[in-house]
Amino acid sequence: MEVARAVTDAAVKNVSDGDLTIRWREVLAGEKSFKTSGEWLPEATLDTVKSHGIALKGPLTTPVGGGIRSLNVTLRQRLDLYASVRPVRYFQGVPSPVKNPQKVNIVIFRENTEDVYKGIEWSQGSNEAAELASFLEDRMGVKLPPGSGIGIKPISEAASKRLVRAAFNYALKKGLGSVTLVHKGNIMKFTEGAFRNWGYEVAFEEFSGTVISESEMTKLGLKAVPSGRILVNDRIADNMFQQILTRPEEFSVLATPNLNGDYLADACAAQVGGLGVAPGANIGDEVAVFEAVHGSAPKYAGKDVANPCSLILSSAMMLEHLGLAEATKAIEKAVAETFSENILTQDLARMSSVPVVAAGTREFGDEIIRRLA
Ligand code: NAP
């Protein structure tokens, strides 16, 4: 976070000739907050983010299988940050596990408030699970295996439609060629399948002059999307995982329910160097929170070895949201130049085919700042 802030400050200063500065205000959540106030997510933190309308957030730890509920999920729900936006692109010079990482230029729009993020579940053996199991058996004719934990996966029309709408608006604004609805609707017809159907409704009802479907393309015998149109298509999630590897260049924007998007975003990020280089934002109508896509990486935290790029590029997204697109471009250019000169943090240096001395977190940040000047 310290490095990301320094890069952001330098970019804003440089593009405005020193006229603009960001006045950062730190508000606490997670361990640091718990240690000082006994609260994991103070109301004052939420209020401040709400009143400012914007935040840059560091990763927060969530225990698996028990303990506190995810603060990230709580933040997204309480602030109604319904779209998780993750642009994944390749920077020349970054070692990658695939042959043609430059073909990946995909933005994932993931629904951020429901599906598994609703967190509705009861543990096996609990009274609630027993009661629900009886209800399902007696009233719905569904018998669950004994000893089942039970989770509920709600996907609503309103939340699906606003997410898909945001994806189309983004594609329009950025001049991108396609929006692909990703779902597992062949198996879960009324949640995942409904997401797909609602997505097409948004496309055809709200963007009718702008979109063209795959079937229309086939009917008209078109090989390429006509200029000014956005292709709307859909893919079943498992096939989508194949296609981001076999033909990534055919996809621009993916609109997904929560869980599929979570997996896909990391799978796409892996192709361009991993979680350390992919930025993210959680965007609602009133508030936007920008954050690294990775978690707190406990084995690296505080050791000056973590790759700061994900947070730096998230901060660059934040600057664009604030109307400072020039500063965004300056950061992206400086990051690209740093990578192209083979300056890499340890996560990337270890993937390099030629020996590279890994830069520390601060050193890497300084290299970016030097290229901003
Ligand atoms: P993680 O913190 O994202 O780390 C997973 C792996 O990704 C690391 O072991 C490391 O891979 C690589 N990595 C992540 N950040 C990196 C960085 N900045 N530089 C270089 N490599 C990086 O995921 P996790 O270990 O599954 O989760 C740890 C905690 O973070 C959990 O409590 C989880 O709930 C939380 N989390 C928070 C957020 C969030 O705040 N938005 C998101 C995801 C997870 P190698 O081991 O291969 O080096």
C-alpha cells in the first residue's frame, strides 16, 4: 500500500505539474483495526468510505472454515459494490506460463453481492440444517444425504441485470468488441441459466441498436462483428475456462455470476504473470473501492518481496474513475517500461527463462516512479 500510494502521488504530481495532490485519509479494517479498536470493520470506516465515494483498499485476511465472516464480502455488500471489475492484460517482459500471453486482454465483470457471496449456509449437525433438510424432504420431495452442510445460492434478476448493464456500458465506453455471458445454466437452470437469459434481455432490450448475437452473425453469414456493434454471446463456464486458454483473443468482456467470475479472474491473471499483476475494482452506483486482486499473501506480507503491481494498477484505475485518466496512462506506461527492462519482483523473476535478480517491493516502486518523472 505504501508503494502504491507513492506511485499514485508521483503520477498525479507529474501530470498536473504539481497543481494536484491527493490527500489520503487512512481508515482501518481487519487486523490493524481489531488490534486498535477491538472491531474488525468499524461503522466509522464504512461511513468514511461512503461519504468519500472512493477508496483504495489493501488486502484483508479471512480465516477459512470458521471465525469472522469475510470483511471483503461484508464491505462489498454493505456498500453495494455490485460489480467486481478486473481488467487482465499482458505487459511485455512479464514471464508467463502460456505461449502467447499478449493475446489476453479481457475484462471480467463479476456479480459481487449474491450467489455464494450471500454467505447463506448452515453447518452439518446444526438445528437450522436439520430443519431445512426436513422442510426440503417434507415439502419439496428432496432428500439430502445425511450429515450435509447446506448452502443457498440466490441469483436475482435485478442484480444480474445491473451487472450485465454495467458490462455493456463499459464495453461501449471503451469501444470493446464483445460481451460474453458466462454461466453454468446447463446444470443450474434457474440461477445460472436465468443469469444468461436476463443478460440477453438486457442486451436486446437496452442496447438493441448496438448489439449483435452469435446466431444473427451466423444467419447473416458474417465472419467479423460489424463496426460499431458489440457481439453478445454466452459460454458455459467449463468451456469458458478452456477458451480463455485456447482462443483468448476472441473475448473482450466477460459478465459472470459471483463464483464463476472469481475463478475465471484468477485463471486469466495467471496467464499474464499471476495475481501480482492484475488490478481490480468493486464498483457500485454511489461508491467505488479499488483493490489488488490478491489476498494478504501472509508468507510475503511485510517482507518487502510482494509484487506491488496489482495495487498500483488498481490505484491507476481509481485515478481514471476520478477523471485523471492521464495519470492512469502515465502509471501504466511506467509499469510497462519497468517490465520491458526486465525489472521483476520475485514472483515473476522465478518464472523467467533468463536469470534475473529480483527487485524488492520498494525498489520496484522506485523504478516505476523514476520512469514517471
Ligand atoms: P493470496 O493472498 O492472494 O495469495 C495466494 C498466492 O498468490 C500467494 O501464495 C502467492 O503465490 C501469490 N501472490 C499473492 N499476492 C502476491 C503478491 N503481491 N506478490 C507476489 N505473489 C503474490 O491468497 P490466499 O493465500 O488464498 O489468501 C490469503 C488471505 O487473503 C486469506 O485470508 C484470504 O481470505 C484473503 N484474501 C483477501 C482478498 C482481498 O482482500 N480482496 C482476496 C483474496 C484472498 P506463490 O505462493 O505461488 O508465491
